[in-house]
Amino acid sequence: MTYQYKGRGMVQITGNKQMNTQPIPSISITSTNPSSWPSTSGSGSVTLGQGLGSGMYAGIHAQSLDDLFNTHYKKQEIYEFEEDILAISCAWKRQRDDSPAEYRYSKMTDRKLFDSVTFDDRESAKTVRDYYSKKIMMLTLKGQPLTNFRKDLNTFVHSDVNRATEELFPLIYKLPDFYEYDVKIDEIKTSIENRLKGVKLERMNGKQSSFELTPITSVKKHNKRMKVIEYWFSEKSNTISLIQLEPKNPLLHIWDDMFNSKKVLQISGTSFVKSMDDFEYLSIKNWKLSEI
């Protein structure tokens, strides 16, 4: 769908079977070179991209002049970039990881973000795309149904690298973070794969127990539902256990020192059986350290 500015205070919505009009404030555009205006038709109309409001058609409005007079992307039903859009996302992640307070972009189409993309960001994008292409292929071969998220992900990783619909922007923004998390989980699964054969966890579900936990690794998990740090452990009974803490926990630095020492921790708590694809583990809740 595109919006076309046709005159004083009217927007023509094209792409539907029926044309509708909505009033908007009149826009005055001044230029010494009208031929340089973007997306103009022979009648002098200016094509405006769809707004970023919530909902598919919520908040119909004209875009800023920054969006109108751009050179590095075309804003239509599908956004078309001069750069791999996943590389742009990788550049954004790199900068917010390196200097969280310094690099604060407001949108994927930010010109400064676009100009900051490096060769390494483009290579990272290729790696992420290849990883999820293979991962989804393996899930499909195993006959595992894909969630809606993974269906969208599959569509994205096999599409034109320079084009994406607006509804995929949140997925694209978080994909480098998801990749970082998934690779660490793969490393955990690989390191304990042989030890887990034949281990039955059902008997541990909802059970209050004491555990002798050996630290493996920690990983940050940020999504719409939670922002936590996951601490993964192995246990002498050949089980894998998980404890989650919030990043703002005031005692986090003490816990990190104990975890990073790789010493066995004596912990009591209630365990619940969880799974991640074909990977089963124990999530320990209401826990406390038995010894410090």
C-alpha cells in the first residue's frame, strides 16, 4: 500500500479495491529544484510511505521530510535498502553492545545507522542468515511444526537481502541477539549431548531437592516477555539445570564471582522440567544457596 499526497489536506490510499480519503494537515514543500523531489508523479503528487503506528492501518499520517527526501531507501509496501537490512541490524547490535549510551538510533531507516555498516557487519549478517536457514531446514526434516515466529524467520532469511516489510522490522532488529543466544545454547547441548542419553527428567518435575551444580556458561536472554541472565549448570546425575536472575539484582556481582570460579555450588530448590526443541533441562525455582 502507498499513500499519495494529492493536494490540500487529502491522502489518496491506493492498493485496495476501494479508494478512501482521510484529511491530514496541508503540507508545504519548498525546493529550488522540483525535479529532484522523490517519488513524484506527472501530476505533481508526492508518494508517502505507510506510517509506523501500531496495528496494520492505525494512525494514517504523512511521514517526516526526513523520510520523504531520503536517498538510501524507498518506502513503499516493502522497504528497499541499498544495504543488506540484516547487516544494518548487526551494525546496530555491535554499537549498542560496545557503547550502549552513545549509539541510540530510533529506527532501522536512520541514515547514520546505514552509514555505519562495516564489512564485518555484512559478514555477520551472512553467518546469521546461513545459521537459521540450516536450523529451520533441520527442524523441517525432523517433522517439527514451525511456530509463526519461525515461519516469519524462514520467509526473511530466504528473501531478498535488501527488501523487507515493516512488520518484520522487530524480528530483524532482534535477530543478531537471538543468534548470539542460540549459538551458546548449541554449545551447551553439544558439550553434554552424550551424557544426557537415557536420562529421565520426569521424576524431577515439581520436586524439592538439593543439587550439586557445576557452572557451564551464562547467557543474556532479552525478549518481549523477559530480560534475564541465564546461568547453566551440569549436575552429577547427568542433568542440565538452569537458574535465571534479573540483571538489576543488587547481589548479581557476588553471584557472578561464585559462578565464574567454576566451583560446585550447593543449592536447594524446586525443579521443573523444560524443553527447547529436543533439548530437556531442569529450571530451578525458589532456590537458595545451601553453603557459601
